[in-house]
Amino acid sequence: MNLVIMGVCGCGKSTIGKLLADELGARFIEGDSFHPVENVQRMSAGTPLTDADRQPWLERLRDELSATHAQGNQAVLSCSALKKDYRQTLASSSPLTFIYLQADRAEIERRMSLRQNHFMVATLVASQFETLQEPGTDEACVHVSVLQSVPQILQEILAKLPK
């Protein structure tokens, strides 16, 4: 089964995703590296992406997950997957479990103020929370608070993953 580490900017998707992939012997897919140049330019300028901007990116990620699954391998993808529609696009690739890294806006604003050398600017935090549709009980999703250490987050994810 493939896993998607999801949540708003600055919640730790890449950090947790890489470590989880290593722990599971899975392929790590950095979702941000699949954004088209135009998306990166928009976010760098502080312009939130629209659903239309995100759709080709989500389709590329879905195709990566499908290819990995078809090869008989497991992947861990870092992707914001903020809306249910986005998660449904990704889930059309292969069996998926989402891991939602939960954080409140104050914590994300604090983290983003410390972040350097990333195209996602702190001014986009508000739009991330406006776009966010938290996963419901009808979605295959593990909820984990980011207000704990990285090793604790990993342990909690591993304990909650479907067997």
C-alpha cells in the first residue's frame, strides 16, 4: 500500500515522509519536485494556487504512485492533498492511506517564519488553511499531531498504519 503524508505547508511532510520511507524500505516521492515551473513561480510570488493549477500536478503524482504500485513497490508521497477532491485524484492510482499531519495555524506560522530556501512563502499560510478540508471518517487516513518530536510522530504513524 502506498502512503501520502499530507497537511498544510510547514507541517513536516518531507521530513516525516523521508524518514517513514526509509523505515518501510519504500520509495520516497517529494511532491513539491513535481510542480510545474509556473506553480513554483506563483507560490514564490505569494500567489495561492487554484484547483486548475493543482490538477496537472496531482495527476502527475497519481501517475507516479500508479507506476510504483505497478512495479510491485511501495511509495511514500509528500503532498499537501488539502481537499477531498485532491485526495480522490491521488487515490485513483492504487490503494492509499493518507497520513494527516495536524497542526494549528499559530504553530505553522511559527515554523514558516523559521523556514529558509523554500519556494512556499509564509504569506500563503492563510490560503492553505482556507483550502484545507480535513479528512473525514470516510477516508483511509491516520491523524497525527505534529506537536511532538519527530521520533514520536514516526512511532505513532507506524503504530496506526493498517496491518
